Amino acid sequence: MLRPRIIPCLLIQDGGLVKTQQFKNPKYVGDPVNAVKIFNEKLADEIMVIDIDATSKRQEPDFKKIRDIAAECRMPLTYGGGVRTLCHARRIIDLGVEKVALSAAALENPELIREIATALGSQSVVVILDIKKTRLINKSYNIFIHNGKRAVKGDLFTMISRLQAAGIGELVVNFIDHDGMMQGYDVAFAANVASHVQVPVTFLGGAGKLDDIRELIGKCGIVGAGAGSLFVFKGRYRAVLINYPDFETKERLIAEIR
């Protein structure tokens, strides 16, 4: 039976764990391998690790770091950053990662999705769409790549349809304007997206408290609730503290939604 998932999203820059606000001002918050160990102990549903510079700097995935993280991880692991070829994806999966996340490479070359899905299975292919609200009157969202610096032409929902047709196994939608702000998801728009998606979907950007996750899942149904700041900071002064709801709290939250 499918269940909602509560997913820590860890950002890596220069080998360290960082947290951003609206994709800017990365703050160092620790070692990603140590963070994974803590999330193991806290029985996180799954975890997502993204190298935020690899693609924009045209770097290959850091296979050593991926191996170190995968060796410690006791939960389903998604890795993204610098993945541009089937060879990259195959090597990452061989290191023990369950899912490979694509962004710019998939949007610039949708055939890569088909290649990886055919070779490794659709369940191994995740596409991340980083979206930002436009200044237009209708306040629609545009897709951006390369850490939010380059806009992608085309309608968001048309792109989602193309990605599903190409064979993605999962979609992640990341709200750039909400990133690190800890003021809640754009739940109304997330629900609209969820209604257009036939594969599992995860939303990122904005979670500041468990009630934000409760609202997202309550309005969108069985989706992934991804969060970064919520699980690496604690309190109004954003002290660095890796945290995650304990089993009883998580089960109670899901039960309340149902």
C-alpha cells in the first residue's frame, strides 16, 4: 500500500552539507555522511542528496562521495548532480543508490530519460523541476535550471506530460521562492500539479514545521513531503541540529490526515 513519504533533502557543495535560501547564500551545516547516519537512526522514510554545483560547473558526479554516502545509508537513496549520461547513472546505481535524479540534462535531452529507463528501469529515474513564480498577472510558474539561473522555455504542465511520456519513475517539484524560507509550501499549486501527475511526486521548498507537511499531504494526497531546513535547523535562530519526527509522531501525523 502506498503511503505518504517524509523525505530529508541534503544539499552538497564542495563535499560539505549546505543549506540555501531561494537557491542563494549556501550555509555550511556539516558532513553529509554523518547526517545520513543520524537519519538512519531516526528511521527516515528515504533521503535525497543533491550536489548543487556539479551540473552548473559541468562536473562529473563525485563517485567517491556517493559511495561513502551509499555505504552508510540504510534507507532508499536518491542522488542527483552532474548526471549527464547512462554511464553516470549506471555507475551510481551500482554504488548502491536506488534512484538517480536528473534536471538540466533531462530537460535538454529527454532521450536520456528513455535510455536510463530502458537500461535500469523507470523506477530508477527521477526528474527534478526547479520552478519559480513569474511576475505575470496570472502568477504562473516557470522552470529553471543551473541553480535557478537559466529559464526553460515552455509550459510547466506540458513539460510534465513530456517527462512522463519519456518514462520517468518519479517527479520532484522544487519551489525556488520557498526554498529555505520555512514559511510553508505553495499547497494550492502543489495540489494542481499532483492532479496532473501519474507517477509518484515529491514537493520541496518551504517546510518550516510539521504542520506544513500535514497540510501538504492533507491537500495533495499520497505524495512525498521533502524538506531541508526543517531537518537541519532547530528553533528561531536556526541552530544546526539534524532532526526528524520519531516513529510515533510520524505515524500519528499520517493517521490524522487519513
